[in-house]
Amino acid sequence: MRIKKLQLFTHKLEAEKDFYVNSIGMELVSEQEDSFTLNIGWSELTFTKSEQTHLYHYCFLIPANQLNEALAWMEKRTSIIETEKGKKTQRFENWNADAFYFHDASGNLAEFIVRYDLKNESSLPFHASSLCAVNEIGMPTIDVEKSNSFLEDNFNTQFWKGDKVRFGTNGDQEGLFLLPNYTIKDRWFPTNEILRPEPFEVVFEQNKNEYGFVFNGEEIEI
């Protein structure tokens, strides 16, 4: 599964644009009075102005051989969140992946992840243009099994890893919907920030077909 377009909402539109375009160096592909869109590999990430505060967790995929290089590069541009005292990267053994985390200008929890099974190494120096895609979007739910079944039935995606009670994932290593049951798992690792369902719009490719839906806090609207 590949996330082609993801739209998030922010109460700090100008600060968000400044962070990603000027500090991080991402490519700005379009801009309107109330939104802007970034190019990230095969994905486009749009931030749209909102009067309300929304806090998301999302993730960028980077080349499998550039974790430490990307970390050093990002440390020059923003603060990296410690996963535990003195440690800034996290190993996910069951996923064969490593990651690190930071906050964007809106306070969202963002992540860079390497997935070694994808074998997407790069010989080029790491830069914002090295990012491969938007790889994950958090989609908190009160019923993991029900949300996963809806995705499977309507979009032909599959449950990936985790469990269908506390925290599951739907999709594959190229793109995932994260499905935490926020009545049980109520914090996004590695922070103490309470997670909650937030609205977003997504377009994704699955088995050469393109699908889209609006996640409206709890409901999935096709």
C-alpha cells in the first residue's frame, strides 16, 4: 500500500510551512491561502488551516541504510525526542525497523523510519529529497478489529502486525494505518501525549487501484 496524498489540519499553518520548507527543505508543490502541499517521494502531504488544534502521529520512510545519517542531519534542524534517557533511536525487532521522532511546528509527533526488508538503500547524501514517502498515519479507534475489517472489506488491504485489541496495523511496509485502541493504549510512544482520533483525508494505492476516504475522528467516510 502506498499513501499518495494525506491531508492534515493545523492551527499553525504558517509556522508549519516555515518548518518543513525552510528548516527541513522539503519541496513546496502548491500553496493556497488556507493550505500548502509538500512533495515527499511518491506521497504528497497537505496541511490545511484549522481554527481547532489537532495533534497527529505520522511517519516518513527513509532509505534503509541512512538512519544515523538522517538523525545527524535532522539534529541540525530540530530537536530529536529521546526514546529513553540518552537514546534517540528505537529498534522495532518484530518490524525489522528502526526509527527516531521529533515534533513538527504544530506539535504533531513525526517520525523517520527505516524498514530494512524494503532494501531501499541509497548511495546519495541524505537530504530532504531522500525521503521516500509518507509511510504511516495514526488512526486511533475504540475497536481495532472493526476498523481493520472495514479497511479490509472496502479497500482490499490487510492486517499487518500487532493485535486486534490494543494496537494493530493495516497495510504493509510501504504504507500503514496505525490502529491503536485509545481506551487501552492512550499515549503515542515515546511521549506522554494523550492520543485521540483526529480528522484527516487520505488517498492511497493498493494492488494498482486507487482509493480514498475521510477519517472524521471516529468514522471512515468513503
